[in-house]
Amino acid sequence: MNNIKRIMKEYSRQLEQFMEQLFDGQEHCSEKLTAAMKYSLFSGGKRLRPTLTRLVTEMLEGDTNAAIFAGAALEMIHSYSLIHDDLPSMDDDDLRRGKASNHVVFGEALAILAGDGLLTYSFNILSKLSLPPENTLKIIEIISKGAGPEGMVGGQVLDLEGEDKELKLSELKKIHRAKTGALFRSSVMAGAYCASPSEQEMVALKNFSEYLGVTFQIVDDILDLTGDEEETGKKVGSDERLNKATYPRLLGLEEARKEAEYNGDKARESLEPFGEKANNLKELVDYIVIRRS
């Protein structure tokens, strides 16, 4: 476990250094907008999605520089989603990563625009990938689909519609496959297309990403119920407050934990075709299963 924590810390450092360079090289219309975008983008976080992209690329002996570009774009999309998620019209949270949420600091209007700015800037970055054109287009397609109405945004809508309703487990899974799982899937597949994967490898990685996304979401639901605010960096109990369907609510806490472990096991099994080259990704699964923030 210490190995993957060391890797995540180093990859996060390199990613943030790269993202700082991206902002230093841009002339934006509004300093306030830039400040709001950077406030959330550089507010910490585990950088799981960029780490996934890079680990997959390295496992397949692909282009690490391209993986860093793609990872930066994914982190901007993730940060934008958190800004919008915290808005009063959405989950209405005033704490994120141990700091005041973006709209609390900059106001609701600028927070919305900061999210818009991060989302659109991410595709500017993807357009600069130094890969064969077909790979670049595939990565743009995968990420836009994962972040859009067929993925994360669509899942957010289903999540809002599911408040105050008694959902079935199949309905809950549909929400989370889109809301959370789609961007994890995009992160894994983007990493694959920074290399030259075989069809068999793509099938294995798709299965891995599906199980990993479910694992992450179940643990997230558990932490919202049992976590410590200082460790999670956000207010706990928001799912209960908004009367949302969650895995612990539908299955019970212990069964939810077993479900997280089961999906974590299946994620690791999906990586067996890669042998020892997948050890770092397997350690990342272990980290996600036992994480406390």
C-alpha cells in the first residue's frame, strides 16, 4: 500500500506542476475567473483519474507525456463537476476538500462559469495530444461521452431525480454507472489509447474500469455515512439529508462493505491478462477499497 501512495503523491506533484504551466501560458479574459478555476483545481484531492490514466499507459508501455495531458484534462473535468455538484441548486455543500466550496468564496455565478471554463479548457488540452490522429480523436470521443449526457451529466440528472424516491438496486447502479463510473471508464480507456492496446486488452480494461467505478461509489456512499469530516474534507451525511438512495441504505452497511470488496476483487481479476505489469493498478484498487477520504 505504501508503494501506491508514494506513486500517487509523485504523480500528483508532476500533474500539478504541468497544470500550473498550462495556466501560466494562457491569457484569460478575467483574472477573477482564472482565480476561481485554479481555486478548485489546485485544492488538493487524490488525483485518482489522472493516476489511472497514467498507470494504464505505463502498463501498456505507451506515451507517458500524452497520459499526463489526458490526465490534466480529466482532472479539470472532475474539478468542474465538483464545483457544480456543490451549488445550492444541486447538493448544496459549502465544504470541499477541507476548504470552502467554490460558490461560497466566489459567488454562485462565478462558480458556474469557473466550472464551464475548466470543462471547455480540458478539450483545448486534449486537442494538443501528440499521438496518432486516430488515437487523439478516440480519446476525445471517450472523454466527451463519459463526461456528457450519456455519462456523468446524465447520471447527475438521474441522481437529482432519484431524491426522495425508493429506488431499486438496478436503478441505483444505473445512476452510478453514469454519474461516477463513466469518468473512471474514460480515464482507463484514455490511458489505453495513449498506447496501442490489443482487442483483448481493451476488453480486460473495460471490465476493470466498470468494477472499479462501482467499488469507488460504494465506498463513497459508506464514507458519507460513517466517515469523519476532517478526513473526508467534506460534510458527511449529505446523502441522508437529501434523502438519496445509496448502497448502505438499500443493502445495509455490512452488505455494502461486502459488495465493495466483491467488486474490488473482480476489478483485480480483470487485470490478470497483464500479469505483474498490473501490480500498481491492483494496489490502487486496494487503496480505493480501504480509503478513508
